[in-house]
Amino acid sequence: MVIKEAKFLMSNTKVEACPAPNRPEYAFIGRSNVGKSSLINMLTEQKKLAKTSAQPGKTQLINHFLINDEWYLVDLPGYGYAKVSKSSRDEWRRMINFYLQKRENLTCVFVLIDSRHDPMKQDLDFINYLGTMGVPFVLVFTKLDKQSAIKTDSTIAAWKRKLRETWEELPQMFRTSSEKQIGRDEILNFIEEVNAQ
Ligand code: GTP
Ligand code: MG
């Protein structure tokens, strides 16, 4: 897929205030600092479309972007940032649960996972929650440039083992580096194929 146009539309806390659900929607989620906003910028080839930060917790709202006037891309706030208060965590959970349950045009959730780390409970809980709810999702392993291919392979193998404990079918998996532009075509082709279905 060629990205002809990518523009920021709006930020919301409420699902009802999000853009009209008249196009397929792809949401990016994962731990704070995993590289969601960076991946969105890499995919759209716009350095500053989604706000990134070395400081975790940068993205706090549901951010809608419109791509090629055809589909929505959504940057969601991350989970698992230790310094967040319990009330903020509860707020996050409410907002995300509501978004995942009510957003009728949500087509696929991209769950980002840092390829340097073995499976973490919070990621696993979130993935199992998506699976239980029947929300279609794929996994995206990020920051490939930060370690050897062998280490990435071993992280992904550990994830497969872990997921097989609960699920018969494994989700599709992508390997990415926003720094090195790895995985861009694979993700955009996937979206193009799903849009065409
Ligand atoms: P929150 O919005 O806070 O949840 O974070 P996020 O998941 O949107 O992460 P963000 O894209 O802001 O990136 C966090 C940090 O990781 C930044 O310092 C990025 O430059 C860095 N980063 C993101 N992706 C990559 C990557 O592929 N390679 C490398 N080396 N660094 C990356
Ligand atoms: Mg972000």
C-alpha cells in the first residue's frame, strides 16, 4: 500500500466522540514506551504525526488519524507504566475496555511487544483479554534494531510457547524497527488485504 495522505483528526477520551465509524479502524496498543507512536510515524513516513517521547506515558488519549481517506489508524495510551497512580490506571482500563467493546468499526488491534523482553504478565493478560472478547488482533515485535536477531527469535519462540498454553491458534506476528524501517511493507500489505475483504 502506498500512503498518499496521513492526517491527524482528533483526540478523545470518549468513544462516542470519535470520528464516524464509517471506515475500517486499526488500533495500536501495548506497554508504555514500547514504540506505538514511533511505529505510526514510521508507517506513515511522517516524523511528527504521532507524538513520541523517551518518557513513558506520553500518549494519554484515543488519537485518530485518517489514512488515504480510506481507513483510521488509532494511537492508544500504553499500559504498564509503574509510576501511574491507581486511579489513572483504572481510568485507562475503563477507557480502553469501552473503546474495545463499543467501537463497531474496529477491524484489528496491533499489540506491540518489545522484542527484547520475554513474555510479561501484563501483555499476556491483555492478549488473553482480547482473545476472550473475540477482538481480532496481531502481535508486533518492536525495536528489532536494539538486539541480535537470535535474541528476537528467542523472544518470539517464548511468546509462541506461552500462547499455545491457552490458545490453539496463534495470532499473526510482525517484526519491526521504526529506527531501521523494518516491517513497514508487511504491516501495510496486511492492512491493505484486510481492507479489501
Ligand atoms: P507511550 O505513548 O508513552 O505509551 O509510548 P509509545 O509506545 O508511543 O512509545 P514511543 O513511540 O513514544 O517511543 C518510546 C521511545 O522508544 C522513544 O524514545 C523512541 O525513540 C524509542 N523507539 C521507538 N521505536 C524504536 C525502534 O524501533 N528502535 C529504537 N532504537 N528506538 C525506538
Ligand atoms: Mg505514544
